[in-house]
Amino acid sequence: MRQEYVVGMYLRISSEDMKASDGDSNSIVSQRERIKDYIANHNELKNASLKEYVDDGISGTNFEREAVMTLIEDAKHGLIDCVMVKDFSRFGRNYIETGTYIDKIFPFLGIRFIAVNDHYDSQKVSGTGGIDVAFKNMIHDFYSKDLSKKVISAKKANAEKGIHMTAYAPYGFVKDKDKKLTPDGESSCIVKRIFDMRLDGETLTEIAKTLNKEEVPSPLMLRKIRKDNFPCNRSNEITYWRASRIQAILKDRRYVGDAVYGKYKRAEIGSKKDIKVPESQWIVVEDAHEGIVNRQDFEKVQSMFRQYSKKGRRKNTELFTSKIKCAGCNHTLVTKVYDNKVGRIVRYVCNTNSGVDEHKCVKNMIDEEIIKKIVHTMLKKFSLLVEDVNQVNYGRKNSIKKYEKKLMGIKIHC
């Protein structure tokens, strides 16, 4: 049984805090020193063991933070006795969630909570102390939302000046010293060629197939070849030109020299979910930088897209649309719907083969009915395993490992 008293020091600073802060008052180093100074001046804490949890450059508007989640898990498992922060805003700026942890969860777990600069110690709070805490947390929440709005406004102002706001330049461009886009000698020629091929009547798939046959590096492959510091979860894979990538380039206004900002926005302040913004609400600054194609050719290509759309292309929203990936290339399978004398048939196929000759992906389609049977069989086997696991003593690790191996060993035959 653990005898020592353990204090969990939680330290956090967001990128917005770093920009808005005067000096180093909110820096990680400053927070650490302030907490240690507090401990040194309180006899009951002097001999405590210290455990540090740090979220550097992370917003406090939600609790989906690696270090704070680790701290909470340690608290649940009895690995710490006290949580200490410089002030309430370091722990969280969402006053509802922060208040829930301070008033409900930590007391239930027997965890002491100390906010040094706010002179708050849960062991010494009585009477109406909770009201003061609630008001302080509410102020921090409102401050965070106001700061987020100011950051968004600043980004919009820069976009209106033609400054490229995202970290990486789109394919065909590089960023100059003023953070404006300028054509890249190697890839800008490919962009121009893609527009010319489309104007000559070639389909998106035909363009992709030609570029792949000539071994022209796709946008992602070019970044890999150049060893750009570009985040990608497919770093070890060969990526090819696809019709969808060709279409994205042909519809991108940045290739005529326009700066475009605001295609997506956060669902709400503090959220990590992005939502699409109607084109009418985008911020567009014409001729903000040097273009790669002329505006007349760009508009001709857009006209071709509009004519295609008028033909009434069906939008596929079948049961497994966008939910199944190819085992060969890891791309999402394309949905194909056929109406014949027998009835309506839904099938799924990997579209990589249409743009890449002799690719390892299976060219055959798979019927939706077959996939339904596979999923149904899997669900039945999972349900049987759940029934078995519910009868297992969870304290016996060997039993759990046995069922984990059994679960991993499930095979489907169809």
C-alpha cells in the first residue's frame, strides 16, 4: 500500500496564451516555480513526492488534452493525492467542466485541489467559497472565447492582405519571405498541364492515368521526395494521382492568383470539429499573388464542371458509402449503383485501378449484400464473445488475455 503523499502538478500554456501574455508570467517554467514555492512554504506538503503533467501549446477550452487526461486517470487509480495548478485557468477555461471536476469528481475521489494564485484549497473551503470559484471559472471561459474570436479576426485581416494563412503551400506553389504564394518551378508546370489536358477534353481519370504512367510524383509523393515536414499517416506508402485530386486542383481558385480563406470553420469555439462554410461566406482576395493559369482558362474549366453537374449525377449515400477501405491502397471504396430488370444493385470497388495500370488493388466489385452478410456474421461472433467475457473474473489477467487472443483470431469466410 502506498505510504507517500503525491502532488500532481498540472502545467499548461496555449499558443494563444503565449501570443497574448506579457512576458513569461504564464510560461511552463514560471508555473512550475510558483507551485514549488507554494509547496516549500507549507509544512504539510514539504515532504510530498511531485509528479508533473504538462500540456504545452494546448488550449484549455476542453479536456481532450493528453496530460490532463493522464492526470485524471492517475487520480481515478489513486496514484496521486493532490492536484495543484497555478490558477483555475491553467486547469481549464470551460467553467462548466472545470467546476464539475473541482466540486464533484475530485471530492468523490478524495483528491485535494489547490489553485495557488486564486488562493483556493479544497480542504479549506467552506460556506460560499464555491460561488467565488464558479465566477472565476466563468470569467476564464469568457476570456478564452473572446481571445479565440480575436485570433480568428486577425487571421481574416491577414487573408484580406493576400497573406497565405495555412502552414503549407498548395501543390504548384511555394511561400516567399512575405508568406505570399509564388509558383514553384517544378510543380507549377504540372498544374498548367492538368488545366490544358482538361481543356483538350480529357477526363479526370484519363489525366490521372497519364500522370501516373509518366511517373509524375503526386502532391504527397513530391513532399516526401523533398522531405518536407508534412504530417501524414501514410508516410511509408506510395501515393498516386487520382481523379479526386485532379478535380481539387481544377476547382482551386488559388491557381489564378486569388487568396481564399474560410472554407472551413470550427463547429464552436473550443471544438476540434471542422464544418464546411458556404462559398458565399468565403474570404476571397482576387489577384493576391501570381497565378499559374489565366482566369479565362480557369472559368472554361468551371463551366465544364457545371455542365456535367446539370446531367443530374446521383449522389451515392448507401449503407457502406465512405465506410469501407481497400486493403491494397487504403483508399475508400467507390459506390456504384445499377438499375436493371432484376432490381437495384449496389456494389463497391477500388477506384485506384482506374488511374493506375497494373496496380495491386483487386479490380472486381463486391456486392453490398455480401458485405451485409460479413458484418452480420462478425456482429454475431462479437455478441457471443461479449456474453462469455461477462462471465469472466476481470481480476484474472490470464482470462482476459485468452479472450483477447480469441477475438483477434476471428476469421470471416464468404
